[in-house]
Amino acid sequence: AQRVTQPEKLLSVFKGAPVELKCNYSYSGSPELFWYVQYSRQRLQLLLRHISRESIKGFTADLNKGETSFHLKKPFAQEEDSAMYYCALSLNQAGTALIFGKGTTLSVSS
Amino acid sequence: DVKVTQSSRYLVKRTGEKVFLECVQDMDHENMFWYRQDPGLGLRLIYFSYDVKMKEKGDIPEGYSVSREKKERFSLILESASTNQTSMYLCASSRTGNNSPLHFGNGTRLTVT
């Protein structure tokens, strides 16, 4: 069955420390993966997608098909990175079948 | 910039009431979605629509229905609200295509008493 697993509900780090938010997926097809972020009192929004291979706000995510993972990384966390992060997997070409993980809350303290 | 607008930020309704949650998007997106967001459960898809008058059930459609009479508007209906439908409801829209991101509204916090 297709699923997205984010094993950590909460990740707490100090400012300046490296961050890795884990995401594993289960899907037999060719995956299209995304990270979404929700800052306090703001709407959920796209952070990055694997096909773009971009770095947004210092975050990167590499698709590892062998490990079926799409971990989100940042070398030096900032307090403004504190938010809820969701990993998501698209299952069809139309983009109408998107599975979300349960989310990880990142808390960055000084 | 895409704007997805949900008509109410907070709603308080009584058990058994019929509840309408409205969502409008201004970017001519084909796809529209309704999710509920609950702590520890993440986002769960209730219904989605890929065209006017078309709708498809998501993972948790029970107790809900939807309406899409116009491309820009997607309504979620709780026929008879129950306390277990107390939640944050998120509307989203997207263009057709598996690389198209979802654009979310601000959410409606519904409390059913």
C-alpha cells in the first residue's frame, strides 16, 4: 500500500544545529515528492518539490529511491524554521492523489 | 499569486446542524480539495474535484458531501454535524499535473458542540 511515514512527531534542535526531518515512502511507481510547511498562524504552503532540485530557505531534500526516502535537511537551523512540516507523495499524473505524512513539528530554540 | 479563500476562520455549530464550508480560488485551477487536519493524524483527504460538477471521495468522506457548481468554488457540507467532526478544515486547489503544488486556504476551525 502507498504510504508516507514521518517517524518523528517532534524534533527539537538548537539554533545553528543541523536539521534532518525524515520522510520515507512506500510506492511502486515513479514517485513525485514534496515538502510542505506550516508556520504558526499561516497557511500550509509548498516548501520544495524533488523534481525542482532546489534549495528553499536553506533546505534541501534528495530523493533516494534505494532507501525510499526524501529527507529534508538544513545545515544550520534558525529560530524562524520552527513550524510543522509535512512530506507528501503524488500518486497520479493528474495530481489529484496526494498522500501526506502525519507531520513533524520542528522546534528551534536559542 | 494564487489565492484560496475560505469564508470563515472560526465556526461554532451545534450537533445535528447542517454546516456549509465555502472555498473560492482565483487562479482557474482545475483541482480542488477538502482536507481535515487533526493533531497526530496529519492531513486526511475528505473529497476532491477535478472539474465542475465532478467529485471524488477521498479517504474519509463519511458524514460529508461536496458541491462544485462553478470552477472557482468548492463547498464542503456536513449534513448533520457531530462532535467528532470538530477539526481544522483546509481547502486547497491545484492545476492538473503531478508536479503541480497544492495552494491552501487559511483553514476553518470548526467546533461542534
